[in-house]
Amino acid sequence: MNLNETHDPNRRSFLAAANETGCDFPIQNLPLCIFRRAAEPPRGGIAIGDQVLDLTAALAAGLFVGQAEEAARAAAGPTLNPLMALGNRHASALRARAAELLSAGNVDEARVRRALVPVAAARFEVPARVGTFTDFLCSIDHTLRMSRTGELPPAFRHLPIAYHSRASTVTNAATIHRPNVQFRDKDGVVRFAPEPSLDFELEMAAWVGIGNVMGEPVPLAAAPDRIFGYCLLNDWSARGIQGWESAPLGPFLGKSFATSISPFVVTAEALLPFRTKRRERTADEPKPFAYLTTPEDAEAGGLDLALTAYLVTPRMRLEGSAPAVVTRTNFRYMYWSFAQMLTHHASNGCSLQPGDLLGSGTTSGPTDESRACLAEISRRGATPLNLPNGETRAFLDDGDEVIFRGRAERNGFIGIGFGECRARISPAVEWPPHGAGR
Ligand code: CA
């Protein structure tokens, strides 16, 4: 994949909203999504400005032919898995044709407009059936701040560390229930109760496109083409049970109750202009093994992507105050690239499938403002976060809403955004029904 006319900064859409400065979905982005209107079944679309191009309607109007039509058919159904399985060449053909269709001056504008649905009238779904969700640990700063010894795990600089999380609870739901969990309280008493230390983790995630057959690893040079696209991911974390359950097998129920994602799949091709150097190794750090090294990955494996987390408390909502920024970070701080994560994942012969989701891990950077979860910000609750209205938070309260945004900018290109990953915490359900604990 190379830069092409779909990245042309001079291209404008006939939709005014798509041309506004700071718009997440200009014509240079064209993220894919699955949406539904009222009681209609879910269907595939492409977001542009404040509209979604309904691929079913566009196909019916005969707006796609050839490889772009094949791709549009694969993306028009209730999940994007069929298009992910066809891979990035098909996605590229679809993108090229969609850019033509939505361009200012297109003679078919009237026909294209009839296939548009306002974002405000659409409800967005998880865009693919997630086969597996693997969550990595790619930020050296997050790992050091969360380490009880102040040391990195011995493997950290040799391989991208990960654990298998839960695909069945990847969601775009507006509310997340506080989980009921087992934990050891500060007096050392083991209890079963609503999680007291509920946290967010600001992450990026990659959607796997073409997979690999079991037993056949993916060379690093081939890995970028196996990544179909990206979204924002909130790896909700129940710190109470996480600390209690994780030795010696790692996170389990502390992570599996919910993972929120942004519903728009920003394609690998749309992000091409924003690739950057992967974080460089210093002289005293081990060189990655050959299977985790290519010059291209070192030069362009990173992504210059500004990531922001916001918090809205119930009181802020009542007062009508703007969401408070709690984290500003950038994906370029990550120690490992998504291509390295994918290649390492498959290096033992593990099969990856279209629609598998790879989380980056908390994207913290070196500065205080780039701490990307509350456990880091509040030093595990010891120094609560101060909000602009005087409220404080060590961890999340019921009614708190967490919003992530992501944006890529580079001189000479039109910036693109990811939309929002947003969800509110609702109180734990009463369970077990006849009184918790013992
Ligand atoms: Ca995580």
C-alpha cells in the first residue's frame, strides 16, 4: 500500500460537514462501520462528515463496479468480517471508489446523496464478529509505573507481552455495569462485592484482516498488510479483583466483564500518512530478534496518533460543564508496533482470523499528562485526580462517563479522527440476589 490520490489534501467532498477543519471524517478518512436505523437490521457503511454512505443503497443504485463492487458487497452485511477476509487490496478499491463518489463535482452527486444516512439517525454496532481479543502491553512507561518492584518484567524488551482477553464482551454499549467481584480489601478481608477500584485503560486496537493458517507464521514484512484497520479501545479494568486473582496466571475476571471500542474502523490505508518511526532502542537495550525486525518497521511501524481521555462526572453533567481532559498521550510512545505484535502472536503457529482484535495495552507516555489509566494517575488511589470543579477521583464512580478520542495530523495532509469510544458506568446489579458475601 502506498500514498495515492485518496490521500490528496486538496480533495474536497460535496458534503460541507466533511470539509470543516477538525472534522474526524473528511473524505481522506472514509472509515467503515456497521450501523442500523430504528428497527432495520444492521448493515455496512462508510462514514463521511456527518453522514454514513449506506453500502446496500449505493450497491442498489449501481454506484460500484468490479473489485470495488465485490468489496462493497462484502462490507454491506451485518459484520465487516467478509471484507476483512478479502483483505486490504479490496478495501483499497472500495476506498478509491467511495472517494470518487463523495468528491465535490461528482456528476452522480444526486444518486450518492440518496444513499446517505445522517449519523444522528444511525446507531452504531461493533463492526465485526470478534473471534479472539488479545491485549498486549506495549507501553514501557505504563509497565514501569504499574510495576510493584519498579522493574520491567524480564521479557518486556524481548517480546510484546500479552494475555488472551474476552471477545464476547467487546461492546459499543452506552453503559457498562460495575462488576461484582471477589477482592481482598485494605484490611486483608476477602470479600465479594461491587468492584471498588474500577478503572479505564486508554488503548488502540488493530483489526486483523487476512489471517494465517495454523502452523504458518506471518513474516514481519507481511504483517502490515494483515492489519485491516484500527479503532480506540477502553480495556475497563477492575483493579480490586485484578490484584487478587492475577498471580500466577494473569488477568481474568478483572478484564473480561467489558471492553468498549469505537465503532469506526479507520483503515490501515487511511493512516498511511501518519506512520512514523517506532520507538528507538537505546544502546543498552536488547536488539529485537530477526523475526521482529525489518528496516521498514523501524522507520514506519509507529503511528503519530494523539489520544485523549475525558471524564464526565454526574455533577459535571448537572452543571453542564465540558468533559475534563484526564489524559493526553500519543501512540508513537509505544515500544512495539502493531506489526510486531501480529508477527509475534503468529510466530508459534497460532492462527489469526479476520476480525480478531489486538489491543495495544495502555498507551501511556513518559510525561505525567500522558498517564493513560487512573491507577497511574492516582498512584493506585494514593493521590486522587483533581477535576476542574473541585471533585476528586481515585477510581471511577457510578455515573462517570469516559470518552476517548484519537486524531492523526501531519503537515501537508488532512488530519483524520476516530470518532468516540464512550461509555458510562452504571451501578452493579444486585447479585447474588439473596445477599452477597458470607
Ligand atoms: Ca489493557
